[in-house]
Amino acid sequence: MHFAIRYLTEYRYAEPVTDNLNALRVKPATTPHQRVDDFGVRVEPDTRLHQHLDYYGTTVIEFGISRPHDHLAIDVRARVTTTPPPEPPETGWEPVEADEYAAQGGEYRLPFGSEPDVGEIDELVGLTRAATPAATLGAVAATIPDRFEYQPGVTYVGSTVADLLDAGGGVCQDFAHLALVLLRRHGLASRYVSGYLFAPPPGSDSDDSAEVQTHAWIEALLPTGDGREPVWVAADPTNRTLAGADHVKIGHGRHYSDVPPIKGVFRGGSAAELEASVRMTRTDAARSAPAA
């Protein structure tokens, strides 16, 4: 698939602020199933942008505005080509117990901070255990939306898995965090993924363009057998499916806090009003070659 993406974020301050420092993680990643054909960022007030890769390989764009200003606009545009990933490898659990898998999984097998030690987690681990790691990944992606309601407004950006369990509902970030807890309890290395999902709402006037939001899903490291290296396979527990060509990845980490789209601070006592939008448009496939 070929997508044009525009991510527009605007902050308006009641009074002028200064020393506005920000880090953006908004550039789509380059992967075996995704290619970035074009990318650009414009910031108003105008300032110099600095780009680097973080510890996890995600592109970070940093900037600072020292002079007084009462608004900040960040306009991100990208063109991306995606291709469907192959079917997940089917092997038994033996390779997961090997030292080689532990070395490659690394910190993605470790708990992130404090995780709820409650019977409901044990129950979910039991419900999602399957004959193979790939089947277990599928069970996790299917069980979470069956058990919990997608319900915006009952959690917030700093919510924990315990908050999701208490509320009985949440959003994609919460579902991804719970999936990580379950997969790591199964011994599978897994990581949080931030990106965009092309999903026109039912009844939309067009199937080729849609207002969307930043989305979250997960990737699990699955063994392939026959001495080959394990592979990362993406699944979307909000939509009870494996991730496909409709998913555009920005980056990954252990947790949401490793890949927030925008993170910043400013000097001043003014409150900020935020408006943000993401539009994804499918473009003419004939304009570019398939992703390599």
C-alpha cells in the first residue's frame, strides 16, 4: 500500500512562553516491509531541527525555541510504502528456552517497572497459552479485546495495566501494555510499537482517506526453528489481528514512554491548548515501486 500521511499538532498558550524544547518521534521507520519515500517536518515559529536515532533505533527530531511565542505548530508529512508481512513461523516452545533466544530477546523479556501481581493476570496467562509461540501471540491479540472494552476517556497517557484491569476498558496503549505483560509472562520477548493505522470509519465518504489517531500495537520475537534467527512479528490487540500493510510503524521500545510522539517542556506559567490531527490517504500505487 502507498500512503500520504499528515500529522498536524498545534499548541496555543494563554501567555507567551520561552525555552520551548521538544523531541518528536513521528518519522515512519524503515523495515523489511515498509519504506519511507518522502518525509518532512515544518515548525512554526521557525527553528533549526536536529535529527538522531535513539537507543531503540527510532528517529528523534529535536528542536528548541528560545524567543517568546504564544503558539507552536508542528506539521509532519510523509509518504510511505508498505507490503504485507509473511505468515508467522510455527515452531514449538523449545527454542524459546535456549540461551540464544534469551540473548536476542534481551531486555524485551524483562518486566517494565511494577506489574500487577493479581489473579486476573494469572488467569489471562492461562487462557492465552497455546501449543506454539505464534498461536500464543494470536491468542493474546484475540483475548484482550474480548475481555476489555475499547473505551476512550477511562484511562490517560500515564495509566498502568492495573488501571486497565480496574476500569475494565481502555484504549490501544492500554491493550498493548497488557499484551506485553502476558507475552513476557509466557517467556516471549515483546516490545511496544507506535505508529498509524489506516482504518476509515464505517460509513465514511471515502475508502482512500481518513482522519485517524496515532496507534499502538506490539511485536513479539518468535523462533523460526532450524537454527535460523527468530523474527519480530507484529500483532494488534485492539483489533484482534496480526498487524498488516494498513499499519505504518514509527518506532518501538519497552513501553509507551520509550516512543511518545511528542515530548517537551517550556518556560512559563501559561496553560496550553492542544489540537492534533492525523490524516492518512491512499495514493496511486503506480507512482512508486513496491517496497523491497
